[in-house]
Amino acid sequence: MPLKDRITLTESGFLFDHTSGVTFTLNHTGSFIMQELLDEKDPELILADVLRKYEIEEREARFEIEQFVTQIKKYSLL
């Protein structure tokens, strides 16, 4: 099942996995990255979008995105 059909993400950062019934609350940045993933954007494009939107160094942004993706994979959301 495609990710967009399985997951609902609200503007307030509430994430619901329809398959498992698990819910999460994401902060603004996590919600932004998750929406980018739901839109099936390329990882480098996600990085570029994060760098444009937030005041963060590229190295730190790359690390934070990788950590976020690792966590959502841990919960089988990707």
C-alpha cells in the first residue's frame, strides 16, 4: 500500500498510521520532513527544502533528517 494511502498527517503534526493504528505527534520540523516524504521527494530535495526553510547548517540538517528517517523506519512508517 502506498505511503500516502496508509498515513494521515494533519497540519498540527498529528500522524496516524491506518495499518497499525499507531499515532504520533510531530514537531513542526518533523511534520515538514514527513510531508516531504509523503510527497515522495528525493532526499537531496528534502535537504534543500529544509535548508531554505530553517536556519541550520547543511551538515546538521543532513544528520537530523537521517535521524528522523531512521526513527520513522523503526516504527515501520517508511
